[in-house]
Amino acid sequence: MVRFEYKAVPAPVRGTKAKGVKTTEDRFALAITEALNEHATDGWEFVRVETLPCESRKGLTGTQVTDQSIMVFRRIKQAAASTEPREAPLPPLTLAPEPTPSRVDPPISRIPDSAEPTS
């Protein structure tokens, strides 16, 4: 059985400035691309982006709930694959022999030998 380990990182909230990248959309796409490629070089596979509520402090006694976007990555867990005990293989299936009836019941309805009814 394949086991995965997961990693959640905050998604970029602002675009990255770069030469030749002018619009806000292009800068934001560049920031996402850099985050994906950075984790891919370490063997992490991108799974999805999740937006979850996060409760944080506001002032001295108040709290507020904000939405936080996180990027979820996964990779195959190498250590668990080698140390995990293997299940013993199941024996091959064989068919059970057909049961032999201990007695034979007569048929429920019989057709009379002659076609004429007897009185």
C-alpha cells in the first residue's frame, strides 16, 4: 500500500516582480509558478489549493475570522515503505466439492400413467 506524507504551505497573496512581467495577473501567476516549482524540485507533487477559515486575535479581547489559502503537496513516504511489515499472501482459492444429498425426495407432482381419470 502506498503511503503519502503531506505538506501545506501558505499560498502567495501578492505577485512577484520580474523583468517583462507587467500585469497583476501575470505577476501573481509567476508567484504561483515559482512556489510550485520550488516544491517540485524536492519531490513534492501539487494536490490542490484549499481556502480555510482561520481565527485570529483582534485587539485585546476580540477575535476575527479570516480566510487563508494554503497549497497542499504530497509525496510518497519512503521510510514507511521499507519498515512496514508486509501482509502474508493469502493461499490460493480452491473450490469446495459438491455436497452429495443424503436422501432423494420424490417429485412433488406426478403425471398419471393413463390420460383417463379413474372414478
